[in-house]
Amino acid sequence: MAKITGAQMIIKCLKEEGVEVIFGYPGGKVIPLYDALFDSDIKHILVRHEQGAAHAADGYARVTGKTGVCIATSGPGATNLVTGIANAYMDSIPMVAITGQVSRAQIGTDAFQEADITGIVAPVTKHDYLVKDVRELPKVIKEAFKVASTGRPGPVLIDIPLDVTTDLIDENFKVEINLPGYKPTIKGNLKQVKQAAKRIAESKKPVIFAGGGIISSGASDVLKKFVKIAKIPVITSLLGMGSFPEDNQLSLSMAGMHGTKYANLTFTEADLIVAIGVRFDDRVTGKLSEFAPNAEIIHIDIDPAEIGKNVKVLIPIVGDAKIVLTDLKNEYENYIEKKGIPDRKDWLTRIKYLKNAYPLKYDRNSSKIKPAYVIEKIYELTGGDAIICTEVGQNQMWAAQFYKFTQPRTLVSSGGLGTMGFGLPAAIGAKIGRPDKTVIDIAGDGSIQMVSQELSTAVTNKINIKIMLLNNGYLGMVRQWQEFFFKRRYSQTCIHNCVDFVKLVEAYGGVGISVKKKEEVEGAIKEALGINNVVLVDFWIDKEENVYPMVAPGSPISEMLESEMLEGV
Amino acid sequence: MGHIISVLVENKAGVLAKISGLFSRRGFNIESLAVGPTDDEKISRITLEVNAEEHSIEQIIKQLYKLINVIKIQELNPSNIVERELVLIKLSADSKARPEILEIVNVFRANIVDVARKSLMVEITGNSTKVRALEDLLRPFGILELVRTGKIACSRGSKD
Ligand SMILES: Cc1ncc(C[n+]2csc(CCOP(=O)(O)OP(=O)(O)O)c2C)c(N)n1
Ligand SMILES: [Mg+2]
């Protein structure tokens, strides 16, 4: 049988897993791997920093549903991946990260560029492997993709010593995978599902709380069907945005710290929450002891550890969101067929009232460029059909509030870890995954500077993403907290005029557009969307604009700060 | 509250570190730990004793299940188990003290496993109450060194 190197085997296995693109950065311990890649038709995107590789793989995974793959060398290459891996872990994104390692005999000797990367990432990966024998490679790679992409998805790291990549192995060598401890529960317990259907039908004031689990399991269509039958309003988490169309009258958009007031009030008034693929993060629940005081909770999640973690649950259902929701829809239909359709008129009237009474708002008449205005224009001019990536901070919240997400996998945002610098590389990955789509990074001036070198990755690879920079000259979200809770003492949050972003993107070969007047906003967005290159539009927005409404940390979500209270607008 | 948790894992490098990491990141100290292969050498049993609130233990067990190499977890009910630890106690013991020590050791059905001119070594197996009682009685003679294994435990056969 023909022999190949470990490195060639890795590429062969990646091909077998259907990998089409890898985001990475070479170095001493992965030269053989990159040499094998040289002969392969797998596309490789050379980033400018390994964090960018992990985020790009993450963005690619979020928009395609496939497993994102990134590669880094040992030591600093591997440690540079860590933020991106942790980010994917917190948001349950399927990813396989491959790192080079020093040769087996050198492990544990503090060899040049050695880092105990499996030890470092253990708490932020679903699983990790250190490959000690070339014959383990086929099995490990197969297992890694299986673990990353099934159950509750997440990142898996494979650490491969240099000499394992140069050892020889039979081309067709195979070992069956063996994961005796890994059996995710997919099908929900039907008895519980029946109980849930009954409880939902009996509820006077039910609300659905839809999370990222709906998107990762592809349950959006079933959710829509169920809602149509059951007439229940839907609140989403940040990661759940797009799982239910926001232009539907039963959509209450996002709840939580910067959610809509009507979503938060709906939670507070509801007598039943049907939570699907969400984990009741503290940014959603606010003060936990006062969260949804009148509601019982049905919690559907593929990860049993999420159920009962933060809130008390009446009916737990462990299983895949799509499969459980399909069963639930059927059981619900059976139930109401026998017992009649529940009367939800009062509740739906109340929901309608709340939506009308507490809309999201901003000062539309201001002559300054309001960030909400920019986002609304982006929504209009893209017909709501773009993929929106965000950075972290106010920009992220404005994007979530004012862009209407109507399809799954169209919002790419760092929810759990809140990683500044995620948006730009994630947009690169998203555009590679969905070249047919307009991909926009709604950026902040602070965040983008954490990764601005990736502009080079985008331009050189002709990944024509559009960056809409909401430039307020501040680390705005932190400044907002300082304004509200620290007597306007803006300690270390002012970054006014620190760089000319237009020149910066031009230096990389992209196009920069500066927008300093409200009248120019629309034209600039149109222009940017029409240019066949990477474009950064630098919007000089109202510097001290705040994100409203806001739940102060430690407060119940029913108590929201609003612009009128604080600014008399 | 002390909880005894018995975990079956794949016998592989790094598994123990991951398990102990789940405890340490929550600030829980592992009071006692014993690891060894089962009748199937590919599978090891880890027996842990931890002090933690009921709710935290539940959450930790769920998190333990998420580790890919963990096969099975049991929280053992202290009233229905056989629990053992083994302790070696090196005592300073001249010829005058020996008869009294021997008497105590006999009562506890412990063993003398080493005798030197100025010291003795006692071996005892039993549950922690028994071991502690012996330790207390021997302390006045002067304990030079005490080595204990982690606790192991096995649930009793069903009575029906
Ligand atoms: C890597 C990282 N460091 C620090 C923070 C804390 N943080 C959250 S928002 C924010 C400000 C973000 O500033 P910018 O990107 O300009 O966005 P803006 O809020 O102004 O829209 C900071 C510093 C973070 N989330 N991530
Ligand atoms: Mg800013």
C-alpha cells in the first residue's frame, strides 16, 4: 500500500469531512502540513493574526451551518487562537482548530514555541486531542468533526506534534471512531412533550423564547408553523435573532438589558415561557429572582446541563430543537383538536398594546447622524437581505435593535463572550461561506482596531465585505456605563481621532468613504454596496448617543431606563 | 455536605485534569480522590469526595457528563455503600510504648507492617470513621507520618 505522511493524511481526512476552506497562519511546526495543503484543492485564507482565523472560521460556520476549520502553529500561534475558540464555545459554534505542536520527544521540555495548548483550551472547548501517533490521525479527525457538529455544537482542538505530521502511514489506514461517553439525546421524551403541549394549550399568557439552538438545529420553519397554529408571541435572545421573522406581528424581538421594553414586559406578565435552545443568560434575565415572576417554564434544550441551571423549570425536555418542536407542534394540534382552540384574544391584544406603547425610538429629527438612523438605512437599502456581522458594544446593540432580522443565519454576533474584534474577521468568514450575499460588518471604532489588520486579508483575497463603522470616538458602551453609573468620569474610554479610517482602509487597497453629514448617509451606503471591493464607510455618529432602553445591572428587566428619564428628549 | 461521586471514564491522558478542572473553576476543593482501572482496562473509575451544595453538585454532574471521555457518573448514597480508605501511619514507638499500641491495633483489626528501633508502621483499612478513631488514639504516641489513599466506595447489592 502506498505510504503518505501524517500531514498528507490530515489533508485527506479534511477532504473526507467535506472541508472546502481553511482559515490559518503558518509557522515552524505546521510547515509540513502547509506543504501538504499546497497540493490540495482545499482553499486556504491566510489571515494576519490567528485570532482572525478562529473568528473567520466561526463566521463561516454561523452562516453555512458547516464546521469551520482553522490552523495555527505551535506556541504563540496556538495561544493567539484562544479568544476565537472561547468565543465559539460560548456561542456553541461548530469549529475544528488544528494546532502544530513541538515534536513528541520535546513535549514538556519548554522547547522553543511550546505551549500546553490542550491544557489551555480545555475549559473553552467541547473536546481536545493531542495526537501521539500518526495512526490516530484518521480516527481523531473523524471524531473531532463529529463532536464539533453534533449535539450542542462547539469547538474541538487537535494538537499535532511536528514529527507526527512527517511520520509515514498507509494511505488507506482507517480506525473506526469510538466515543463511548458521547451520546447526545436528540429525540425529546414524548411524555414530556405531551405535557408541554397540554400546558401550552391551557396557558392564558404564553410566550416563546427562541435562541441560537433554533438556528443551529434548523428549526426556524417548524417554529414559524407552530406559532402560526398556536398564536404565541416570540421573543428571541441575541443569538436567536433571525430564527423568527421580526416583521411578523407576533415577533417581540430581543429581550434583556438592551432588548425591547415590550419583550421585557411580556416576560414579566407571561404565565408560561416556552424556552427553546436558550440558556437564560444574565444579560437576558436581569435580576434573576425577579425574572418572569408569574411564569412557569418549559425548557427545551439539547444540553441537559442548561436545564435548571439559572431558572426553575416546570417541564424539561432534552433533545434537538427541530425534532422536539416538530413533535410539540403535532401534539399541540392533537390536543386542540380534541379540547378546542384556546382563547388568547386578551393576551394578543395586550401584546399588541405593549408593542405600540413602547416602540424602540431615537431622535429622528436630530441633524446629527444617529446610529439607529444608519442601521435603518442599511436595512432599507439591503432589503433586509444582507448578512449582518457586528462588533461588540453599542454598535452591536443598535444593529440588533434597528435591523430587522427575518431569516436564520443572517446575524453574526459575539453573544456569550462579547468579543471586540469579532465582527471583521467573522464577516470575512461569512462572505467566504455565502459569496452570494451582501455581508456587512457593523463596526465600532474601538472594536475594529483590535483586528484592523484583517482588512488586508479581505482586500488581498477579494473578499468584498462592507464595513459600516459607527464611529463615536469612544469605547461607547463603556462610556455609557460611566455616564450612567460613574458620574460621567470617562476614564480611558475616549479614542477620538486616533486614526483616519478612510486612509487606513485605502492603505490596504480598499475603499474608504467618510460620512460626516446626515444627508450623506443614504448615498454613502448605496455607493458602498455598489463598489466591487472592500469598502469601509466611516460614519461620524453623534458621539454621546446612548443605547436605550437599558436595564441597569442588578435590576429586574421590567425596570428599564429610557432616554426621556435621563436626557429629557 | 460531603458527596461521593463515582465516575467511569475512558482510561486516557488528560481526563483527570479535565474533571478536576470542573471543580476547581467553581472553587470547590476535592477532599479525596482515587483512580484506577476497572475490570476493563480501557475504563477507569474515579472516586471523588467533595463538599458542595446540592444544587452545585447537580450542576457539576451535568457538566461532567458533557466531557466526551466520561462514560457514567453515579452519586453514591452514603447510607447504602461500602466505603473504604487505606491509611499508613508511622509512629514513634520505643519498646515501652509498643504493648499499648499493639493492643489498640488489635482492637481495630489493623496491622503492624513495619517495625524499626524507634518506630512502627500501622496499616488500617476501613471507613473514615474507623480510620479517624484509630488516628485519634494513636496521635498521643507521636505520628511521624500519615499517608492515606483516596476513598473508594461501592454501592451495596440490592436487597430484594
Ligand atoms: C476584547 C474585549 N475587550 C474589552 C471589552 C469591553 N468592552 C465592551 S464594549 C466596549 C467598547 C467598544 O467600543 P467600540 O468598538 O467603539 O463600540 P461602541 O460601543 O462605541 O459602539 C468595551 C471596551 C470587550 N467586550 N472585549
Ligand atoms: Mg465606539
